[in-house]
Amino acid sequence: MGETLRIEELDVCFGAHIHDVALGSLSSATFASIREALLEYGLLVFPGQHISLDEQNAFAAMFGPLEFTAAAITNIDDNGEVLSDQGHDTVKSIRGNEGWHHDSTYMPVQAFGAVVSAEVVPPDKAPTGFADMRAAFADLDENTKTMLRGLTAKHSLYYSQGRSGYLPTPNDDGSYAMYGYHDKPVPVRPMVKVHPETGVENLLVGRHAHEVSGLSDDESVALVDRINDAACTDDRVHYHQWEVGDVVVWTTGVSCTVQPSSIFRIHVESGTPALQEATKPNSPTTTVSSPPGSCRPNTEHEVQSSESCPTGFVGAHRFDQPKSGTCSERFATCSS
């Protein structure tokens, strides 16, 4: 049985701040309440935690096996210099994350959720956007709901980064040495996913979705774009304004996101593989990508100036790049 949490709901249809808990020293009862709250709200913000790398990894592992431990996503090179060249592979990867997406739908097993902590924050807070995919689906008209329930889509980082013009520089053998560019078959996922624990339906679309079943390429692009645009309206979107020490947890079964340019991340595996695998691999020339753990955490990051991004989902998310200052975060994901 869980313990009572002090929960402050956000001013949108999902998400909550959780107060008066120490993530570095949780009891099993308190964690049970946190997990229950995550299933209810989809997005949890724990202000001012200031947890260590080991504490973050341990907290994330309470949700399930880790896909990888805390790793950095940053636009700072090994010499501490800002990577401002828009053609640099790291910058292209970051800019791709500025589009609304569900985490790791392009992997054979999608992550259950993610744990992020902020170490250094610029003056404009480098906001991360989240959108509620449960509410997005519930608000669709009945004909659209019925149509989407019967459809599947492929999910590929090759597709989403290629469409945006952000594919990395290939290796000599044509492969890409970055996370997500694997040579396994392209995952095929339902466009409406029923949460295995709550039974609630939510959209599973985002920027990685393409080749919708039974549609032409043009029809598929038009449908995915229309649903993505409709999903991320102001009443379903929350932008977290980071403060140093904040920890944010979200479940990919509920939300879409957009991301800032610097983040430490851990994935928890979901235990739910794709509905099926397409017979055609992601790329005929691709070999196995570098392990996600190859990202090296940094302790302080400056970030380049940029325009703010469009809108995104919980189940889907997106990160805006801060306009100035330094930023550093840790990210972890897990599986149940």
C-alpha cells in the first residue's frame, strides 16, 4: 500500500508537481504512490531534488530494467565548445528532438518512460514541452476514432530525421553511429494504443510515424500531420520551465514531448514490442548503431541561440533550445 503524496496538479488536463519527497532515499511505499500518480497524471515534476547520477539511475530502475543509464544529450563538444554549426551531427540530432515525438517508437521495444534531471539552467529555462495523448484521442470525433483504431504505422528515425533534413553523416559503410539508427526491421505500431494497466486509449503518432496501413504515401503524410497538429493544442500542452535540481518523469504511454538542447536521459523499457516488424529493414546499408551508453555526461553546457519550436504531445514531447546561457540535464529511461 502506498503513502499519501502532496500533489499539486498542473493547470492543464494532465501532469502534477510532487512535493515533500526525496527521490534519493525512497521507501517502497512512497515509490508505489509515485508510480500510481504517474499512471494517473502521465507527467510528474519533482522540484529541487538535486539527485546524483547514481541516485537518478537507482530511482529510474525502480520502474523496471533500464534501457541505458544516465546519459547526456548536449551541444557541447569534448573541449567545452558550443556546437553552433547547423550541419554538425549532434546539432542535427538535437534539432530533430525539437519536433513533437514519442520516445523510442522507432526501437524494437518502446520505452515505458523517462527520468530527467537538470544540473545547469539558462535564464530562459530551456522549456520542455509535453502534450496529453489521452485527451487528444478522447477529443476526436467518433468517426476519426474508429478509423484510427484500425490503423497502424511504421516508426523510424531514418524517416523523421530524413524528412526534417537532419540525418547524420554516414560512416564509410553507409551506417550511422548514433542511437536509434539500427538495422532491425522497422517497428509497426497501432495509431491508438490501449494502456496495459489503465485501459485508457491514447494516440501513438508523433514525427516518427509514417506509411500508415492501407494509405498511399501522400495520404499517410497528410493523416499523420493532421492528427499531430490536432493533438497538441494549448489546453493539452505543458511546458516545464526548468530550475536547477528539478527531476521530471513521464510515461510514453500517455505523453508526447519536445526537448531542449541539453539533457541527461535514462530509458526504462516498456516490455511492449512493436505489433509486428516490417520485412524491410530501416536501411539496407545500415549496421548496428553505437550503444546509447556511449553518450558521455557533462556537468555544464552552454547552448546555442535558436528559434522556439512548434507544438507537441504527453505520449509525445518536445524540447526547445534556450536562447542563451548554460544548460545541463540528465536523462534516463526504463522498462516495466
